[in-house]
Amino acid sequence: RIKEDPDKQGIFMFIDIDDFKKINDTYGHHVGDQYLIEFANWLRALPIENTIHMRIAGDEFGLFTYGLTQVDEEYKKAYWTLIKKNLLTKPFTVEGQQLFFSFSGGIAVYGIDTCEIYELIEYADGAMYKAKKKRKNKMASYSKLDNKKPTKEQKWN
């Protein structure tokens, strides 16, 4: 897709399930496995076109949506709201246990923050950790200011 429309923008959402260890510790790994499968299924069912869905590792997932004309703060908030609305509002049952999803997300924008896919994922991952520091079920956007290295003067002040 990128080669077809090189001037378009994309959004990468790095998602990490909050307190997943508690699911495994409380209900067992078999329920934890079903929780991850159910989460992945719900992600795939999101009504977002031109999106690649991926499991990155363990309880980490990614969404990459490409072909966008402009990604601004309003679009990022709407994207996050759509994900939350579809994944946080309804309980689901796994082996008789009624559970809810809880997750944090980080966003980086292809074409603005970087045009390198690996950097894009890294930036979204860093933003996700920023969101986790705020509270659970939060989203943060990547900012170049967050990754700026201090100047010599700033190091000594």
C-alpha cells in the first residue's frame, strides 16, 4: 500500500493489555490464552478500513492503518475512541468467567513522525509506555520532544 500511495499517511497503534499477568494468575493460563484469542478476534472485527492487525508478542498487539490524507490530534482521538468503544464496553465470557478488556495504547504517525516502519513501531511502543504511566485504558501519542536528547548545557544545569 505504501508504494501505491507514497504521499498518504498512516497510523500505528501499539496496544498492550493492562495487567494481563493478573488474568493468568487469577484464572489460569488456559483462560489467559482464551483472553488473548478473544482480544485478537475483537481487534480484527474493528470497523477500520485499510488496517493490518498483528500480534507483536505476548499481550502486545498492533494496528497499522494506511492511506490517510491527514492525521492530526483530532483524528488520533477519534481512532482511539473507536477502538475503546468497540473493545472496552462489553464483557465477554471465558470458561464461565465474565471478563472485560483493559489496555493502553500508543500512536505514531507514518509520514509525520517517521517514514521508517521499525521506527514507527518503536515510537508507538514508547508512547504506549507513556500512556501506561498515566493510568490504565489510556492512549498517548508519540512526540519528538519526548525523545530529544539533552544538550550539553541542559545536562549540566
